[in-house]
Amino acid sequence: MLTLEPSPAPFIRIRASGRLGVDDYRRLEPAFAAELKRRTPPAPLLLDMRGFRGWTPGGFLRDLAWDLRNRRTFSAIAVIGDRRWHRWITAAGAPLFRAPMKFFGADEQRQAEEWLAGRS
């Protein structure tokens, strides 16, 4: 599931959990578009992947398309994950975005938020 989580913080917060399919991106996109209208891009992003288990084949293709479409949308991207491979996909996905990306462990949410605040 992909969820845009409301936050008073100056960054966009998205949670990815479970196994993502095409419908997860379809549900996220209207809320994400509305959130971007409230902000002046590029905006910082906190991507919380704790509990994320991967993609269906269609979900993976939709993720790549979403990443490429939003490659200039973010000023910085902090990724929080709880699996070793979350760090690997953060590094692998970094070239798709113009923004700096940094991975944080599952217990480092505060550090991720502070890193984004320093880049806003």
C-alpha cells in the first residue's frame, strides 16, 4: 500500500508497505497531485519503507514510470527502511532523481527528518 501521510512538517511523507501493485500507484496519484498543488516544488520527501516487501511486476513498472515523471519534483529524499535490500534499492534508485537521497535505518526517523529540514 502507498499512503500519502498528512504532516505539518515542511516535507511530503509517503509510506510504502506490503507488496505494491499498479492499483497502489493509481490510488496515490490524485492525493500526491493535490499535495503538490499546496507546495512549491521541488519539495523534500520522506519515504517510509518500513514494512515494504516489494512490487508485483506491473507495480515495479509503474514505480519506474512514477520515479521518472517525478525526477525533478523533490529537493531531497530521505528513505527509512527496515531491510538490508531497502538500502540497496535506495542507492539503485538515486540516479533516477535529481535530488540527493539518503537512507536511514528503521530507528532513525528523527535523523531523517533533521536531514530533510537542513535541506529545505
